[in-house]
Amino acid sequence: MAEDKFEIVARVPRNATSEMLIKKGNYWNIEVLDVRWYSDGKPTKKGIRMNMDEAEIVMKAIKKILDVNKNDNSEISEIK
């Protein structure tokens, strides 16, 4: 993936040699989001690629988890 044409949306550094890259782009004529860990500038196998519909559901789930932690609620209902 080092030579892909994906646009880097965000970098999340973990330490001096590891970071998470959040990228968007087109894969087999489908708009996708790719979230992957990189070590020494090279992609690892730890990551996920999803279409934008799936990314929307994942985003809602993450937001719900963050909101629960912010509000200190202990119950999370299923997201659809």
C-alpha cells in the first residue's frame, strides 16, 4: 500500500516508529476508508479497509462509545 493513490486524512502517532494512517481512496471502483498501523513507514497487517457505508456505521459506533465514556453511562445499545 505504500504506492497507493489514497489520500492521507490523518496520522495518529503511537511512538517514534509506529503510527496509524487513516486514508481514503478508490479501490476496485468503490470509495473506501483504510485505517492501518505503519511501522518504520511500512504498512503492517493490522488494519481495516471498508466502504463508506460501513465507515459511517463504524463512526457512529465509535462516537457512541466516546459519548458513553464522556457521560459515564454504562450501557451501549446496538447501532444499526
